Amino acid sequence: MAKTRNALKILERVTGNSESIKAGIAQAKINLEVAQMIYDARTKAGLSQSQLATLIGSRQPVIARLEDADYEGHSLTMLHRIAAALDQRLELRFIPKRSGKSPRASIPSRRKLQPA
């Protein structure tokens, strides 16, 4: 096996084909991205954590927790409050997975759902 410094390739070797580990990594990536977005937006606005907290009617430890990559409790309500305080809008998107599998394939037909 060839040596590599590519973190993604190393993770792939370690996780193998474990779907649960891959799902955990994907969730951790999302948490990191949300925390980074909050941090970037706050610092770009030139605000401290305390100042942002005041604008959204909260306290500094809440902002620190939201900016922590390990935090898993981000809510749309809180993200909307932060966006509004920073005079921005929040945008969410659904992006297809790479598998190419149609979501309709896993939905049972209507006839099967009705009682016989």
C-alpha cells in the first residue's frame, strides 16, 4: 500500500466500508462547516462573541458553543437569528448524493399502503 498524506484517503483506509463510520464522519463535517460559517460571519462583521450574543438576545457561552466543531445542536431557529443579526439571510439546499440512486425507488407504491 502506497504512503499518502491525504487525510481523506487515510480516513478511507481506516473506515473501510463501514457505513456507520462514514455517516459519523459526514455528520462531523457538517457540524464543522456550520460552526465555521458562524465564526466567519461573526468575525467578518467585526463582532465579538459577546456582541453577537447581545444582538440575538443570548449569552456569549451560547455563541462559543455554536462555533465549536463538536457541537451537534445547531437549529434553524438559531441560525436564522444569527443571520438576521448580521443582516444576512440563511440559505439551505438539498444536494443529490453521488450514488445516482433515485429516491422514488425506496418509496412504496400507494396501492401497497392502502389496507386490503
